[in-house]
Amino acid sequence: MTRYNAQQIAGYAKAAGFPPQEIATATAVALAESGGESTATNKNTNGSIDYGLWQINTVHGSLLNQGDKFNPLDNAKMALTVWQRAGNKWTPWTVYKTGAYRTQMGAATMGAASPTDPMELVGTPNDTSTVPAGTTVAASPLDLLGPLGTALGSTLGTLNRLLSGGLWLRIGAFMLGSLLIVFSLFRLSGLDQTLVSAGKTAAKVAIKKGI
């Protein structure tokens, strides 16, 4: 059994191509789904089977054949594909829909803040012998705070999304677009010319009065 900690899982999520603002959630989902065990397997009551860190289900068919399902990086790439097919949403994962992933957001947020580059691990990115068998995932300082740490982790995860460059770029684009619309309406209404004419008239009156 090979178990990975939050920093390592975040590193694989980043290497697979998840957007920066999604890495913390990706890490929390993996921890909640598999406990960080790359060889985790779970058979469901409907006969389907989940595999690997992100517990990729057999309902995704050929996706599981696009690499080694027990390899952390390959499994992360499969998870990215599932996420993208769902419209860039985490709804395919039960732990997300139930909110169970939130209990891992403390460790996940800290891991996402300083993810381990897979190339820095022992061997190659495809080498799953980076952690000795039986090794447990170390608790993060936030986890030691119990419910308070969980709440704080969720808050940090939200802030991580809010501070992402992509979000602020969209907000800036929206504000600029709004200003352009207001300016266009202003010009079309002829109000700008009215104000200019009023200004010129006021200036003439002021000159005549010697102001």
C-alpha cells in the first residue's frame, strides 16, 4: 500500500493540469475518496468499481485504460478528464455532493499552497514507491484544531478561489464592459452634447459678467 500526503497529492493534481484555484478541492476530494492510498479499490453495490487516489469509477469505461489507474499522475489525469466532462464541476464525486470532502480542506489547502513537484519524488513521476507501505498521512496543524480547523480550512479554500488571477480577470473584464455600455448609452442619448453646450453657454455668461 502506498499512501500520499496532501502536498504530494496537490503536486499530482497540479501536474495533471487542474487550474490553480481547483487544486485544494482536488486534493481534498482525493483524500476523502481514497485516504491518499494510490492502490485503493472499492466495489459499489451496483457492481461498479472505483480505483486509485480519485477513485475513478468503471462507468467511465475506456478512460481507465488511458494509463495506469493506480499511478498517481495517471489517476490525476483521469480525474481531470472526469471533472472537465462534468462541466468543470466536482459533482461526479460522492464526497463532494455530500460535503464529506470539507473535512479534508484544512490539510488540502495547506498542501495546495506548497505542492510537491512529482519530479522531486523518489524515482520518476510514475514511481509509486515514494512513501513506505503503511505510512500514514501526517495531520496538518489545522486538522489538530478539530471542527475549528475544518471551518478555517474551508474558508482558506474559498479565499484561494477568490484570489485566483482568473477570477479577478473576469471581474475586471465585467467592470470594463459595464463602463463601455454606460458610455455608449451616454453618447447615444446626446446627453454629452447637451452638457457641452450648457458648459459653453455658462462660460459666455461668465465672460460677459466679468467673472
